[in-house]
Amino acid sequence: MNKTKRMAFGIGIVIAVLAAFVVPAMAGPNTVFFTNYSGDTSPGGASYVELWVNVTDSHGSYDPDYAFGALDINVTFDSSIGDITACNPVPGHPWDGSWMKSHWGDSWVTTVSYDCWAHPGPPYGLGPGVYSIANYTIEGNNPGIMDLAFSHELPRYCAMTDCVGEPYPNQTWEDGTYTCGTPAQTYTISGTVIGVDTVNITNQNTGVEYAAELAGDDYTLILDVPGEVEAGNELLIVACDVPSEHESNCNVTTHTVVTAPGEETVDLTLNHYCLNYYPDYPYYTQEEDNWSGPAVMKACIAHYIAPPTQTVLNETGIANNHGNHAGLLYVDPRGMETTMDSYLHPYSHNYGTFAIPVVEDALHRICYWQKLGPGAVPAYGDYSNWMAVRGIHTSKKPTDYSAPYDYDVYGFWVNDPNPSGIGENSYKTATEFTTDYYIPTIDLQVSAWNETYMSVLEPPEQDAEITIVAAKPRLADVITPELMAKPMMLYGARQLALENVVRDDESRKIVKAATDGVTEELVPYDSEFAEVFAKTVPGKPMLVSSENGNYYIVPFNVPMKVRPQVKRMPIGIEKPNGFKKLGRGGRRADKIDFKPIPIEPIRVEKTLVVVIVDVADGSFKEASWVADPVTYLPVSKIEAMKLALGEVLDELHVVAKKDARDLEVVKQRPTIELVYMDASPYYPVWKITVNGKVIYVSQDGTVSCDAPEEPLVYSSYLTVEADEYNGWGAETLDPTGMVAQMLEYEEACAPIGPVCLPVEIAEEIVDTDPCEAFYITDEPEGVIVPCPS
């Protein structure tokens, strides 16, 4: 059979991203090396080899502010064996300062640089990562082996420098070799997989994807050894059948090569089903606060017919809310069901409100009826943030009734109308979806809905056994950030601030966890995401503290545009123009007062994808992406610090000077961190402590001050029912003994008593038997309410 192969020059689904993390075993600190050999190495044939650099140090020796900047490379060769006839850039490279080449005799000279001053800093320059430099075309002349050697002797030379032209530390230059005329050894991987359209295999050690040859239910791929594969390499096999525009059945398998050269057999079974309505399913950002319900309704209706406005949907929805929700400011499940039925019932679409006590049963409802279109679910335990589920990822088609009727749930494609941009369109693993978003609803007004998983869709015809697939751990050990003093430039002066920092080598582990997570769990199942993700390179992970569990945000950005080469810092650096009005607040008693303040915005819009991974084990939690790059985070660390300093100046009644003199108020090193406080985990707030004052800066520029909260004291306000329990003899009518416990705290048993029943006793009574023994004044049974002030 003929082998079929495809090099990843910007056309592979995963390649462009994976290549940024693939480092051969021999590539050490700050190493330039050859990789990705391919083509015909016989005399007269053309082959290709790529040149890459692995940057491991976060900055040069000259100054911590200046990171990797430029490379001068002189590669020599023996033209009697093979002639390097062309040198070209690899698509997606980061060298936006310059990319230049020249050819003299037996040498190719390549000079590349990163435009350090066009990107926010410090540090200025490229951070740690693996970056492409050039692709060489080699034409074989005569059998033999020649060196692809780096020349360091003047007038030829090789150098790597930081952004101000100083030598970079720990330089390693790995020479390569080219063999002409030796028959290539091969590795063959083949197997059986029934009913697929494609089988694509990616060597994750090189970042190259190949299309296997299909013959009936068999696939075959032949690769050269060692040019394309070696023993120990990890192969990602993706086999897919696409029965309809929105559906796919796939198998994603990771296989470790054992026998190379040689042959290996890997049979596959399709065990992943996806139903994803992109791009036909529309979604909308909420137009007003509390309008997530109307936004979701509009999207669900627009899937079938032209929808009404969010204003109309909001008014109709609230008017049809459950009778117990009078005065509720947002649409509840009854209002949503009635409103959507009024528009879609004539088209044979009936919606229902479902309150399911078991999460697996609730997920089955969502998955089964996805066949008719997206469904709506409330997030965060109330009705203030509705989301639309527009796609499902399961182990098999939920409507397949073949026994046993069970399947696994991996994740969901979700639209959240609350944020716009990053966070609006996302894929969430089933673990993340049911941990932080789709949780039991607390509804004390409608007892039938309380502590249940709510949804607005149609009921399934048959129950099924559902398994929520746990997220896959991707870190061998927990990474513990260290509190360190990091410099930042404020008003032209360097200011040290304390923050929790992850070391560079551990940052790379986090980036790899994020990349591996989406590569295995999302890229094979979402072509739109794969296309966007392939355009990106990773940014620095950011730690976010959260009461629900800390997590890392990993942004993936597009490379900057090419600019003229700059090796030395210019005398003047162009600064951004214009101002953006953001809020800065001062606390007056218990009320937050916000006032506008101008700040200098970051004008670089470069983020396409944001991936969230768990701190503890690096497991993939969710990802969100946009078609056009956005600025992320909207408020930078420096901007947040300036706003916090402004708050301190306001409190001291000092007029801000907007220069280094403002730093005089800082009596000790400030601390800064990201904390999750709002609905969307993609937009954490900056928490800054300056002079003992805690200040929060949100991503819309709102500033608020921390106010110490008084510890809550609870009372059950338990009231003995007079007809059954009266006085000291009540315990004789109460076989549970709960009244006897209550009588030990009889002062707290009055409807409104001056002494609060301790919360531990109240919870014990509630847990034992809330309905038989007592009720709580003016509240549903079993509710513990705060003591009056």
C-alpha cells in the first residue's frame, strides 16, 4: 500500500499548537535543534528539515526585564552529498521583528527577531517555549552522510540574544545530520475500525499529523524511521464517522510506539458521540442585567423561527412566572416554558419544566432531547443566570435503545449569555458542568423545585443509566505557587509587589496539561474549536483562588504581526493613546460609591482561546473561544494596581499626580492576586492589599473595598405546635426526643426569642426529622434563618 502523509504547515487540526510543546529528548536549555525530517532522501530527491529553538530561561543574564529577543544562525552543509536549495519560514512563527535569510556557498544565514517593544512588558521579549525558525529544502546529490552544522567561527557565527542584544545564557546548539541514498526503515500501524470517514494519526512528539489510508473497514499508515517516528513516540489516533451535519461518532486513542521499525496493530471501536449545533444554533448576549433568561429563550426560539426581542421575552416570561415568585426580577422555569411554548407549540415543539432530584437523571433528559434542539438550564442554584446547552458529548447516541441502555457523559457545549466574548461560548466537561454550574436549585418559594436539578425541555421516552466521566488528571504532583516579590512598572518607576508565582518549569507543565486536555477531549470533537486553537500559541498561566477550588487560566494567543527588526531598546517607547473610563470606588459606611477614573488601556487584542484547568491535578475543566482576538484580561495587573493606589490616595484625601510620586503612599509591599467572585470563572477580579487595605478591581474596572463581615449567628426559631406539644409534657408525645432537646434551650423556642438556638443544635434537629417535630415561624419546614439584629 502507498503511505499517505500530510505535513503540518498550518493546515492540521492540532499540529500548529502541539508543535510549540514538542521537544526532542536531546534538546536541553535554550537549544537550537533540527526536527521534522520528511521527503525523499535518495539522490535527486527532495527532503525537508525544520529548525526550532527551545527557550527555557525566562529572561537573559543582563536584566530580568529583558527576555529572549533574536537569533543569528549560520548552517553549513556538504553540497557533494546534499544541497540546501531553499530556506523558508514555518507558518505561525513568532518572529514579528524580522525574518531574514541569505545564502553564500556552503552556508545559509538566517536572522530572526521578536519585536520586544510592541508587546506589553516587562519582561520584554519571548518567554519560555518552543518556536519554529526555518524549513530547509535539501536535494540529494550523492550517497553519504553530511553534517548540518552550526558555525561559530568568525566571520561566520551563531548567536542568541535578549531584547537588548546581550548574549542569552545556557546556549545549546545541536548539530543535525542528513543521509542521502540510504533506504528508509519503516513503521506500519494498521487496524480495523468499522464505518469511518477518516483516520488521522498525529505523532505527538513531533507535532505532525498524517492521514491513514482506508480500505473498507481497515486503515493503514506507513511512516519512516527515524525521520517520522521512533520507538517510544506517542501517537494520537482519531477515527471519525460523520453521519450528519451536526453529529459525529469517533474514537480517540493514544498509542505508544513499541516496535519501530516494524508493524503494530491497533483496532478501534467508535465510543464517542457528539451532537453539536454549531454554526446553525444562534446565541445572544443578555441586553440587560437579569435578562439571561430572555437571551436563552431568544436563542432557543431562533433555532426554529424568527425570535421576538429580549424585551418582549422578558415581559412575557416574568408575567408567566410561578405564582409563588411574585416580584421576582428574572424569568423562572415556568415563565420560560410558557413563553417558549407560546411561540413554538404551533410548530410541534412542546417544552416542559422538570425538577429532577438525581443529577444523572437530569443529564439524561438534557442529552436525550438534544436531538430536537438546545435546552435551557439555570446555573449557580437560582434563576438569575440561565444557560443554553447546544451540544452533548457522550459515549453513544442517547436515543440508541440497545441493551443495556446506558452511556457515559463527557461534556457539554454551553452558551452563557451573561459574559460576552470569552466565556459566552464554551465546552465544559461533565465534571465541571455538574460541580460549578448545574447544581441543585434553592427555591424556598416552590418546594417541588427546591434542591432539584431544573431544566426546560421535553421528557425522555425511556430512562437510562448515566455515568458522569471524571476529568482525567494531567499533573503527576500538585504544583504549589510561591509568594514572591515581582517587579512592575508603575508611572515609569519599578514597584515590587507580592504575588503567588509558579516557576517557569512548572508553568510549562500547566500549559502542557491544558494543551493535552483540549487536544484529547475537545479538538477531535469540535472542528470549529480545532480551527481556532490551531492558530494560537500559549500565554502564561494565571492562578485564580476560589472557594469552589482553585484553578489555572491558560490563555492561548495569536502571534503578533511582523514588524522591522529591533535589537536595542530605542530611546523612546510609544505609549498607548486614549483613556477608558473605569470605576474607582470609596466606601461610605456600608455603601459602595463608584466614580469614574481614566486609565491607560492595553490596546493589544490577541487572545482567541482560554482554557481552565484544575490546580490540584491539572485536569481539563472547560474552554472558551472567540472567532476574533480579544484583550484578556480586560484590566491588566498594572491597571488594577493603579486603581488600587487611587483608592488609597482618595482615602488619604491626596490628589493623584499620575506619576511616581503616587507610590510614596505605599508603606509596604502590596500583594496582588486573582480571585473568583462573580458568575463567570473567566473574569476573576484582582484582589490587592495596599497599606493593610483590601481592594477589589473587577474586569470592567469597578473598584470596591473589602468590608469585614460579622460572623453570622443562626437561629431555627423553632415553635412547638400547640395542638400536639404543650409545656413540659411535650416530650411524652414525642418519641423522637427532639422536643426534649428543644426544651433544653427553651428560651430559643419562642417564635421570636432573645436567645438564638445554637446552629449545631438547629441543624441536628432539622436533619433528624424536620416535618414531624416542629415548624419554623414564617418559613418552610427545615430552614434555619439568621437571628434578628
